[in-house]
Amino acid sequence: MLIDYLPILTLFLVAMFIAVFVIVLSRYLGPQRPNRRKLMPYESGMEPIGPAQRRFPIKFNLVAMLFILFDIEIIFLFPYALVYRQLGVPGLAVMGVFFVVLVIGLVYEWRRGALRWE
């Protein structure tokens, strides 16, 4: 049974080997001419102004949650739409629970003000 997973394991090991090999190879073969300007935080030659860490408004997080919420909804709706007749009532119940979770997420986003654009 586990022999069926051997090609996946082989592919994973080959990918890891290639990644490590390229990183090590670039470290030894790449140009290394560090100077004061290149070692600055932004490498643009400009002196950094202000703190390096800034606070982002919560709106970015809310928009990201909206995207994930509805992106996952669409991903799960397509396969269900193809086989909904074969699933019967249990499949309908599972999709009902799924929609309840989505509606809870939407209500949360609505209450937090993510749907208001200013």
C-alpha cells in the first residue's frame, strides 16, 4: 500500500535536493562584493526614514478574510454542483452546515465594517 506513495516521496526528495543544491551553489559561485550601501536595510541607497515596522489598518485583514471566505466557498461549490444528485439528503445537510459557517463569517465581516468602503 505504501509503495504507491514512492513516486511522491521521490519527487519530494528530488525537489528538496535541487532547492538545497541551488542555494549552496549560488552562495559559493555568486558575486560577493558587500559594501556599506548594499548592506543598508533597503539597498536603494537612501537612508531609511521612520521605523521599519508600521501598523497596518485592520481593514487589510478583513479584506483578506473576505477573499478567503468566498474563494473557499466557490472551490467547494463546483464539485458539489457536479454530484449533488448522488449525495442525496446527507450531502444537502453537509452543504447546509457549510453555508451556515459561511453566513457566520459574512455576518462577522459585516459587523466589523469590512463591507463599507470609505
